[in-house]
Amino acid sequence: MKARMILLTLAIAALVFAAAPLLAQPKGAPEGPGFRGPPGPGGPGRGRGPMPQELRQTLLEKFDADGDGQLNEEERKAAREAHQQMMKEQHEKMLKEFDTDGDGKLNEEERKAAQKAMAERRKAEMEKRRQEMLKKFDTDGDGKLNETERKAWIDSLPEDARKRILAQHKQREGMLKKFDTDGDGKLNEAERKAAHEAMRERMKQRRGDGNKGPQKGPGGRRGGGGGGGGAR
């Protein structure tokens, strides 16, 4: 039930902050990494991609009143209102639990307490899911998933989740190959620090490349246009 509510919250949030009607895609429109969605501020191909199938299905089950497989304006409005109500209830719940001085808001100390509690709850929820996964797929009972068991688990997931897990696995293998200098199959503190530094440097370089304007052409003019004749 809790996982279902989390999915619903994520799905509605995705809808609320979308720049275009995410679920009013033409029937038969491709869904996957190759479909980029409606144009965004940066022009064609820069809009949001499709909503993950699991979130999309959760939204439809909850708000697709006419059953046509997409959300019309009225149904989207109902989803937004539901999201606002959930956010209000969550805010009130946070205040009730962590607003120890009763002033109707969270000060720095109360915020830290809330963040710590949320982190502990997320950790407990992840461990619970891990135990459920082991119970179902750890056939040899050694407390972890070997390659065969992990493949069985991945194969049981919805397609979008399966692609996401495989991408994460590939990324992790790349990180280990590059930064696991002692070859123990995991990153120690020094190796993690090196990985973080490398990632920060890549992000810095990308931001720098993005801030570069058009290069000056012959005669000091910017842009790639040709022609331009001589003196007037």
C-alpha cells in the first residue's frame, strides 16, 4: 500500500510539473528511449521524454474516468488537485511530528530532525524491499543474489524498470572498471572520492562548454554565416 501511494505521488508530480499534456499522446506513439516527447524550451527534441510506464499506469488507473487511455483536461485537473491535497496533508503531518515549538513552521533544528527521520525511514523501506526480493529470488539462501538469481529478478520487472536497472548496472561496472584500483569489486573511501572528483570535473567542463558562445569567424564576426562582402 505504501509503495502504491509513493508511485501515485510520483506520477501526479510528474504530471503537475510537465510542460505539456504527458498522457495525451497519440495512440500508438512510441514509448521508450528513442521518443523524446513534445518540444521543450530548447527546441525540438529537448522536451520531456515519456513518463515511465509504471507511473503512467498508476495515473490512468486513478484518474482516467472515461477509460480512453489518456487524461483529458478535466482528469488532469483532478490529478493536480489530488497532488495539492497530498502535499498539504504531508506538510501538516510533518509539522505535527517535527514542529516541536508549535510555531507552525520548521526551524533549522526541526528540519534536520525531519531529514534524519526521513532518511532512516527510506533506509528501512529499502531494507524491507531487499528482504522481500531475497525471499523471492535468493534460491540458494546465501543472503545475496548471484548472477542467475539477479537475472531472474530483473526479468520479473516491468520493461521500463528493467531498462533502468540494466543501465545502472552498466554504469556501476564502468565506475568499478575505472576507479576500483585495488580490484576488490567495490569502491573504498579514496576510490569514491576520486570518482566524485572526476564527475565534478566533467560537470564543470560541460557547464563551461555550454557557456561558450558562437565562435568568431573571419573579420571578427560571430556565427557561421558565409558571404558578407567587402567594405561598404
